[in-house]
Amino acid sequence: MVRLYLRYAPDSTPLGVIASGAGNSVFDATGRLAVCPSLEDVAVWDLRRAAHAAVWHDPDCRAEVTCLARSPDNVHYAVGYADGSVRIWSIETHTSTTTFSGHKSAVSALAFDASGYRLASGSRDTDIVVWDVLSESGLFRLRGHKDQITALHFLDSKHARSPLDQPAPSAPAAAAEDVPTTFSLNHIVSASKDSMVKFWDLATRHCVETIIAHRGEVWALELLPQPDAPAPAADSTAAGAPTTITVLTGSSEGELRVWHLDAAVLAAKLEPVDVTIQASWTSPAAPGAVAANAAAEPNEADLPLARRRAMVSRGLLERQSKERVVTIRVHETGRHVVVQGADRHVDVYKVRTQAELRRRLARLKSRRKEKKTTADAMDTVEGTEVALAATDEIPRVGGIRCEGKIRSVDVSPRARTAPQSAPDAFYVLCALSSNQLEVHLAGIDSKDAPTRHELTVDMHGHRGDVRTLALSSDDQLLLSGSNAAVKVWNLASRQCVATLASGYALCSAFVPGNNHAVVGTKAGDIEIYDLASSTLLETIKGAHTGAIWSLQVWPDRKGITTGSADKDVKFWEFALKEVDDDDGKADGAGSGGRRRVLTLHHTRTLKLSEDVLGVCHSRDGRLLAVSLLDCTVKVFYADSLAFFLSLYGHKLPVLAMDMSADGDLIATASADKTLKIWGLDFGDCHRSLLAHEDSVMCARFVGDTHYVVTASKDKTVKYWDADKFQQIMKMEGHQGEVWALAVSKHGEFIVSGSHDRSIRIWKKTDVQFTLEEERERELDDVYDRAAIEDDERHAGAIGSGAVNEDSLNPATQPATTDEVGAATRRTTDTLRAVERLAAAIEVWEEEAELLGAHAAELAKWEAAAAGGRADGPRPPRPTRNPYVVAARLQDAAPEAYVLHVVEGIRPSDLEQALAMLSFARVLDLLKIIAVWVEK
């Protein structure tokens, strides 16, 4: 008889994730909400209430969020994922209607143009793809970088002007009138870990200039319009404004370099420069060094405008941090710059206006006169702005120090979000790698305190890995522990109800009654908590001299058993003791009131020859199993501690084990990736299963059944049948190693905790399936992935340079060097779209033949009826295809069903689906399209 199983599915969004570390966090348009990556979801946080405003969840997506960007319309957000896809979400409806698939690996950079109609995405696969957001289709792909894309920006007409625009005092009025006020820029600037910055002309779709910006990897790039650049030469043929754009780049060596980009030169470039421009990596030590460096460079005044360098280095900015630059953000007003390093520091810079620069220059001159500088030095400073260094134009005015290492920063979109007492101030959002959000106020006009900490969002998640999970006896509360705290969760509301400071928690359990919890720590201490008052009642120091790896409540609920790395198994009984009523300490310093609180009394110890990794009681309390570092499991009688069985066969230590409710089986999970099922009558191994691709960290029986749930460092949770020795299903979703597991009393849900700091709840559904159906589904996924990988290796067109494996010498085949390619790529969605389209054409063919035969038969009958020779009744209407009936098109032409299927395919997948369609079906589709056009 075929056995049916019930499927487990994710019940809700993961608990405990505030901002995952794979992607960046951004403000919304108001500055009151933070849009943060939450593993495969996107969480929208109300910063003032420290609560979720919304969660963007796509049930078809299991890849982690790696990049976020806000559209200029302040409504839509582009979200990049680890599988190379990009989705457009709306913050008003919290839905996604557009999905782009164009990259082979994680999306690392996103940028909208000024209108929000175009989107550029960069990836770890080194490609840049430009998308049309309105038509939901890819435009083209740009190739040229040799490593991961780290930053992207569109260069268009908005960069030709600045909100701080003031006429340069040295520019003649007549000359200004003869020059147009805007440039026709249509470019993208990209930065990469290959140390290069490239400028791409989107009209001609090629790279027009390449800059070796740093000696190391370029991790950040930002644009800062600068309106006061000198006018271009009189013989310039560029149709553009005399505007210089300031470019900031940050490297892996901690350098923050300032560049001046001549928009007129860039707009005039139609062909790439012959040689790659290598910047001078020596920062000028004094303002006069700028002129010296400029004099040492070749004179480009005699070159045509299109042959000049578009970007020239201006020097380095001072940074407090010496770590690599991760993020650069410019405030919307253009007056402030925020730079984040790969540590706890954020540097805040202020961009000086023309008036401030003139005052700065005047002060420099007066200081040099006071120092009685030489005549040559005086000549150097006579050239106004030539004497000003980058640090004079963009000085550092303050810094922010966060509690932990910073993953990303963002600035509030508008200065009006700042308090009225500081009109030029703005908020800085810092997403920490420790799963926290911090908001700081920067730009305060104060030398003593230019920045101020405003708020922190940290209650809803752990700072480190979730190492232990425990469920209350009624399955209403969940206890989770990490390296510095334990948290109590209400599973009905999915809210954290208490956070308790602790040591490094490795194991935990609820005390009978669910009012107290016991936690074993890495330091060997046992901590007892009162959950009602959220207080620590007692810490039993030195309960063990090594880490407490396992802790279990006795079956009679009168005490606990602990196993430690000190080679001891200790037994503790619950007891009550009297303490002062005010502080919980029996030191006589209280007000005289006394109360009784829970404590533990040590009763006996079982000493062993190896470190104890786990302890497990049988449900009837008769047996005690102990896993040791020597890869064996010893089974003792619990009352007398007499030896009963030794289970050996694992090649690496057993990390977890559990006994079935009937006491017949024990399941052991090991670091050797196997799950072994043993009989407890004779200690024989029923079956050894290669359960996971990495160490199996947890194993739990489900209720009164012989079903086993395992969790592993391979990021998966698996469900097993210990009677048939087969895998029932695999639950994927975690983005890191799964350390902890808890199963409800009757198996209604499973809880797992991971290195990604998330707690996931898998709830049993009413969906039934068989093992054969599950294996077929898994094979289909494997075949789809293999087909995509094989297609990407061999689908190159003739002459494209793709390697031909049938060649006798494949190494001699040319490599693809084209700068431009198709934007989209083939995915499982496109494969399914092709299958649906091909099936729809087959239905059309059958329906057309069926309706054609019916029409001929009907015409013949009508002709006979007109002559009075009709034989029999009118031919009945044929039965339509079930798919056509399901689409409610039984009264429409066969071509309408194909149109219905095509409309259901996403525009971003339609191009690849048509390209993958067989030639015979393409001919049929052309016939169908002709009918569409006619009708």
C-alpha cells in the first residue's frame, strides 16, 4: 500500500532578522521607514516604532537579497537577488509585478536613471545589463570588466546643473553666453573589483574611457555635481555646458580619491581612447603640489576634445578609518558626503560652496604672507582655486561610531526630516552586520558634537548565530539562544516578548510549568531565568569545567541532565530556595520580605573517558544515551547508571541523537554526514543513511511516530521515514548553517535556527504526496538546472566565439570578446514558458483541425438541407479541449487560447521563450500571429 505524507511548508517570514548582511539598506522617501534585506524577503521597518511596516515576500523566490535601490519616483524599489534576478517592488502596494533575469550570479549593483524608466544592474558575473522598466524588457548587456561590478551610476542631463550653481567669478560673461547650458549625456559609469572605472556610451553601446582608479579593488563610486568648473576651450566642438562633475571613488586600500570629470570631453567621445589612463596614486602633500602634478602631466590643450582625458584625479580625502571603503553616499542637497568603511566608523564630509572656497583661499594666502613665504610660493597661490586641494573643497567635519561592524549606510532623502534646531542636518541609516539598525543625526553645526545617535532597532533579532531552540510544553512559547542573549518568542503573534542577557548559550530547556528556563553556556555555567519577570534568578558558576553541549529535562520532570566537554554527565534536581524579595539575593540586604525561587541541586555524576557531546533520555525514563568524542554512543540504565549498549559505526563524532516515543529506535546524527537508525533491543544498526552534504547538527523524532527531522550545516532541513529508511522531503530556505532544531509535541510544526540569525517555522499542511511524486519533482528541478547550465555552455551562435567541445583542440577556440550582448538569459521560468507556449500551439493545432472538420461537415449538411436531402440532425458542436474550457475560451477561435497563454508569460521571459521555440513551432506561431493581426 502506498503511504501518503503531509507536506511541511514555511509558515511565515523568518523570525529574528532585522537586516541581513548580504545586501544594503535604504531610506524611503520620507526618511521615516527603512527598507532592509531580510534574507530572501525585504523588510520595511518603521524606525520610530521599531516594528515592521510591511514585508515583501515572493513565494517563488528562495535566493537571498543582495542589493537595493530606490527609484526617483520614490515609489518603486529595485531588489537584486543572489540568483541574478531583479524584481521591482512598490512601497505603496507591497507587491512585485516585474522580474528581470539577466545575470548568472548575485546582483551587486543597481542604479536608476533620472527618469526612473531605465535600470542598470551589475553582478558578480562582471556584466552590466540595462533594462527598460516600462516595457519590462532587457535592452542590452555590456561586457568589459574582469571582476565583480561594485557601483553603477547613470550620467545624464541632471548632472549638468547643480543646486549650488553660482557663476564662476573668473569666467567672462560674453564667453558664458556663447556656450550652451546643458550637455547631452547618455552614459553609465561603472566601478569594479578589477581596479577599473569605465564610462559607457549608451547610444553607441561601448566603453569610451577606462580609468585605473586605484592600485586595489574599487568598492565604491559616487557622483557629486560641481557647477563652478572653468569653461571649455574656444575651439571645443562639444555641445554641452562648462560643467565639471566631481567623482568620488573608494578602494580596498582605504583610499578615498576625488576626481574631476569634464562632461564636455565625455559627451564628445565617440570612440574609446587608445590607451588605458592610469591615475597618479600619490596624494599631493600640499596645495601647491596640485599645480606641480598638473605641470608634470602631458599638455592636452592641443588635442581634439574627443581625445582628451575626461576624468582627472584631484587628490585624496582624509579618513579616520584605515579599512577599505564600502559605501559612499551623497546627500540630496549635494552639501554632505557620508563614507563608510569595513569597520565601525563612518566619516562625514561637507562640500564647500564657492563663497566658502574663496574665504578658505583668502585664509591660505594670509597665512602664507604671515609665514613670509618665498616669491615662488606666492606665485603658486595666485592662481585662485589651483592652490586648493581636495581636502579644502571637501573637508571632513565629523564621524559616526557604531556599536558593531557596519554593513551599509544610507542618508535621508530630504534635509527636512531633520529637527528644526538643525536645518542642515540629516539622518544616516547604518545597517550593522550584527543584525541591527542604527540611526544617527549628522550635519549638525557644532564642532563638539557634529553627529548624534538617535535610535537603535535591535530587539527583534539575535546578534549572533542561533545556537539553541526550545519549545514550551504547550507549544506556545519558543526560547532561542545565541552568543550574548536568549530571547522568548510568542509563536501566536510571532513577536519577541523578552530579551535576557546571557553567556554563550549552547543548549536550553523550559522548566515544567513554562515559567522558567534553564540555559547551558559555553563557559560551563547553568543559568536559570524567571520568564514572568524576565530576570536571571541564578547562575551556577562552574557547574562544569567545560562547555555544556547538551541539556535535557528528565522524563518525570523533576530535574535535568547535562553533558559537558569536561567528560562528565551531571544530574540536577529542581528545588526551591528562599531569597530576599527585592533583588533575588539572599544577602540580608533586602527589606525583610522573603520569597522562594527555583534552583538546582546536584545529585550525582557519571564520569566518562571522553568529552560528552550529547545526552538523551528515553521517554519512559529507563535508558540514558550519551554520545562521546570517540564517535561512539553509550547507553546506560538511567536508575543505576549501569552500562547497557555501545553503538559504534560512525566515522566522526555524533553531534545529536534522539529516541523514539515507543523506545524501539534511536537516531544518531554525526559530523560524517550520516544519519544512523539503531534498534534499542540489541543495539544493531538498521540502516545508515547519507543524510546531508555536510555535518548533521540535529536530529529529532516527530511526536509518537518514527519520522525523523534532521538539520545540517549544508543549510537544509530534511524529513525522514525511519521505517522505510527514505527521505520524505527537503526543506530549503536558510542561507547559513542550521545549528538548532525543535519539533512540536505532535509534529504540527518544526522550528529551525541558523547561522544567518533567522528562526524559521515549518508548518504541516494538508497537502498529501507520495515519495515517488517527491522524487519526480526533485528530478525535474535537477534536469531544469542541468539544461540551463548546458545551454549556457553550448548555446553560442556560429561565429560567436563559443567553445566547441567536439573540436580536437578546444583550447584553440576563440573566446567571446564582444562588448554588447543580449540582456536576458535562460532560466527555469523561461523553460516553463517555452513548455507552455509549445503546449498551447499543440492545442491550437488539434483545435484547428477539429473545428475545421466540423466546419466542413456542417457546410456539407447545410448544403444537403438546402436541397432537401439532409440525412440526420445538424452535426453537434465538437467538445473543446479541457485547457480551452478552463480558460473560458470555449466560444472563441483556437488562436485566442494561444494569445491567452502568451499574455500569461512575463515580458522579460518572452524573448528567451521565443528564441528557444523549435523551428516547426515558430512556423505555426507565425500563422497564429497572422490571424491575430487580421482580427
